Amino acid sequence: MDTPRFCPLLIPTLLLTAVAACADPGPQPVHLATAYQMGPVGYRDPAGAVSPDGRWLAHSQGREVIAIRLADGERRRLGVAPSQVRYLVWHPSGEQLLVHERSFDRRRQDWFLYHVETGAKEPLWGGDRSIREGLPASSELLELAWAPDGQWLAGITRGAARSRVWRIMAAGDSGAVVAEGDRLSLPVVGPEGEIACIERTGGVQSLRLPCSSPPVDWLEGHQPYGHVAFSPDGRRLHYAAPRTDGALELWTRTVGGGPATLLASGARDSYGPGVTQSGAVVYRSQRYEVFLSRIPAGGGEPRQVTAFQSETPTWNPAGTSLSFTFGGWRLATDDVNYPDIDQHIGIVHLDRGSLPKSAPDRVVRQSWSEDQGMHWSPNGRWIAYHSHLEGTDDIFLIPESGSPSGTDRQPGSDPNPLPGSASGTASNPRSGSDPRPGSNPEGASAPGDQPFPRMISRDGHETGWPRWSLDGRWIAFPSYTRAPDGARTSRLYIVPVDQETGRTGPQLEVALNNFPHDALQAEWTADSEALVFEAAEGAGRKALYRVAREGGEPVRIHAWESDQVHSGIAVSPDGQWAVYIGPGREGFFQLHRVPLTGEGAAEQLTFDRSQKTQPAWDPTGEWIAYTVFRYEARFMQIEG
């Protein structure tokens, strides 16, 4: 468990508070429970909340809703959501839990009441169609909060340009808008019925108290992130604010102003306070670790490759280097800014220096654009990667060398620095300094003539990682489409490319003949004539399929159960095997391989007690690299 730090290194304006905290640290946090996430991609921190009477702690774990009786540690599995559990809110009585659930295809989302003692579940207000005319449907409400007397709720609705805060009676039959703003979130009702909320304007987080008023001025430079909580008498406010490295620390101060006291701080976020009637504060402490390892292709002892935050490995054509995503993402401050997050692309050379590496040997891309998932062309001249550069969500192409000499750059030196930034300095695209990639500059006749980074896909949404075919003529990738009703479906696309010149043709969809499932990460067969892809057939159901490059009816190769959706696959260079991620006998996500013919049983390749994802097969056939992750939310309590 992360040991809370009560004497952190703080900026000068907070030094006096730090000294006071060090002199009298107060009660030490007690660990209550740990919730585990299913994977590093496509997930945010588990939801969690303590009941007002302090008897129960509820949290999500994947799709599950779990209640823990704190007196004796009894765990109750209240239910399994269709897909994602987003918010948990206790009724003031402590007998019911309000849960926000979203369907797997995101077509529907709504609130449900769980009865803790009986396990019964029912839709709030009978579902989104039964609410009175003039009020928002329950499916439109986000981030609900109960009033302490249980007579009404506060909730948020968001449109394209405005947020509204509603006060709605518990029966759902009447209500009114009590506040509006550009981006309001996370309402909380105080002991006297006042509604507080968070406002984000111009990249700055502020507290509105009450929510109908302008932001308060007594937080003294602190920007609140996540839920805030009042003490039972309403005199104090508990909230999380970032320190200089972006990680959230938990603070408390008198409502209306006064010195702030540090309650908890750790290596990563400490946030999301909830308060019991006795005054105990329950909060979350985040633990997030990812690094790269590899094993011999037939199985064997894992060998760690990196010792810093890194994931999504791919190999260079010679099998001597690994590329990956690196940075400091997954903090709450990063998620609020999504997709402008701390994710970059780096490389380590396995044939130079000792392992594990403590830093990238080379930085390929360094920007605030969620750069990730790079893949080399077979001739080693080009790199394709995923990025949100300047508001896109697409695949980009750059020369491998980044300079005429083709030499590797040292960490901190960006071979393709963003305009207006010094080499090696990440420039935040929110500053507006980046030109729109993929735009047609004067004199360019086609997308293949545009400067680098060159956007080679179009209209991307949650676009996945690109993969070059072994003959160098195609780049494949998945991307989602969105229906008018909000449902989304992932499909496969290919882009023709000349690996000698880097010129590309228009994006083409791989016709899957009304394939009913999400087609996710795709890998090429050895002859470059077909794609092998993982499919999400529903919540907790995965399968491998094969389809011709020109499209057709996908052929199912293998199926398994897994709640890790975007886990990735790998295909052996001889085309004989596919590797996927699934639960192992030890209770951890492990690497498994299965013959691509579909004949024969799957074989587990890894057995150590660590969670794994994102396998990548070495082009020489000798090694399989993968990501090891640990993603936890630890619920801690501070008495009084």
C-alpha cells in the first residue's frame, strides 16, 4: 500500500501549511478495501462511496457492484452491470445504492437503485420514459447527489455548450434548474441543503458554493478535482487539489476561508472524499503501474524490459528494439484534460545496455496529443502511430529517422517537434500553436503529398493502433463509428501505402458482411492477404476472427471469456499461432496461444502473479513482448 506522505515537497505558498501538517499529522489513514481495474486501456478509476452511517463501502470492480460491510468485512456482490459502472451514490438511509450504468455499445445509460439487504434492483423513477414532462429523463442526468434528508436530488445535464444543475424531488415528479454554466460537474449537497459544484473554464478548476454563484475566492490557489465533501456540521470542506507534479492531495479547510490542512498524499492521486455521520473521511488512493516484459515465444521465464511507466510494445523489423507509449498519464488531472494527456512514444534498444531500462533510449514523439501505438514499416523507413494531434483521433505517418541522418535522438529530443516548441519540449496543443494535420497545404495535390506528421486516416473515433502488413503495402487499424442514438461500433480499415516513398492512398473499410460485434485490434497474416482480429462479442466475451483483406465473412477461430476489452493480440511471423490475453488459472490475466487453424486447444504461456496485456510477437519469432500492469483504487479512512 502507498504510505501517505504528511510532509510533501510543496510549492512555497503552501510551505506554512506543510510545516503545520508535519508538526501535527493527526490520525493515520486505515486501509478499508482495494478495487482492481481490468486493464490500462479503456478504463478509469473504479467508482466508490461510503454510506452516510459508515456501515457500508460500495465500489465497482469491472462491471460488478460490490458492497462491503465494514464491521466484519462481509462482501456482497450486488449485481453486474451491462458494461460500465460510472457513478455510485448512497441514499442517506444507507439502505439503497444509486448506480449509473452504461450499456456495452453505449446506446443506453441510466440510473438504478440497488437494495443492499435484499439485492433487488430497479430503475430510478421506473426508467427514463416515466419522468414528468419538462424535466430531464433519468438517462440524461449525470453525477447525481442526494440531499441529506433524502427528499430530493441534485444532478447535472450537459448539452453541446451549456451545463445545467437540477434540483429534482425524490419521486421524480417535479424539479427546476438551479444553476447553469459552460462546464459544471459533480454536485454535492451540504448539510443545510446548499449545492456545491465544480466549474471548469479556460482549463482552470474552481469551486462554486453555492453552485448558482460565481467561483469562491477562498481556496487560495487550490484547484479542486473530483468530488468535494462537507463535514457533518457543514463547517469544513474536504477536497482534492494537485501538487506540482499533477498528483492530487487531499485537503481540508474551513468553509469561507482559513488555513488548509493536508489530510493525505501519496505517490499518485489521493482524492474523492466522502464523509460519514461521525465525521470520518473515506477517500481513494490510486495505484497505477505499467512496464514492459518479454518471454521466449514458446513460454518461459519473464524478463523485464522497462522499469518506468510504459505500455503498448511493438518491435522493429530486426527484432532488436521495442517501441512503446510512455509518460505519466492516468492521474485525475490528466483525465480531465483528455485527450491532451501525458503520453509520448519512445524506443529502447535491447542489444545495447542492460535490462531493464530506466528511461527511453530514444524519444520519437513528445507532445500532449495522446501519441501511442507506433509501428515500423517492414523496411524500417517509416513509422505509423495513433494521435489526437490538434483535435483529431487518427493515424499519422512520419519518417523513421526524423532527420536526414537517420540517427537516434536522445531522450528529451523530439525528432518531430511541434511548431513553436523547442526540440525536446512538449508543446500543449491547447495553446493553439499546432497547424491542423492532414489539411491540404498550398501546392499539395493529394493527402500523400502533405508534410509530416501526415494524417493518413480520416474521421477517426477511438481509433486503435496501426499495423503494417509484412509486404509493406498496407496499414490496418480499427476505429469506431457512432450512430445517431449514441451507439458505437468498431470496424476495421486499411490504407494502401508505398513503403519506399511513404505515399498513401485513401482509407478503405474492410467489409465484414454485417458483422454484429466490435472488431478491435487487427494483425496481419504472414502472406499479407488476411487479417486476424480480436472481437468483443459483448460484455465479458472475446473471440478471434480471420477475414480476407478485401473483406468477406469473418471466420471464428477461438472464443474465451474476459472483461479486459482492449487487450490486443499478436500473430507469429510464420502465421501458425495467435497470442491473446485471458484469465489464467492463477486468477491473473495471462498470455495464451492458439493455432490459427482453429484446431487444437489454447495453451497458457505465462504463469507469474501479474496482470498482462498488449502482446507483440518479435519478427524473428523468438520473443513475445507484453505490458505488465497494476491498476488499483485503495479506499482509505481517516477518523474524525
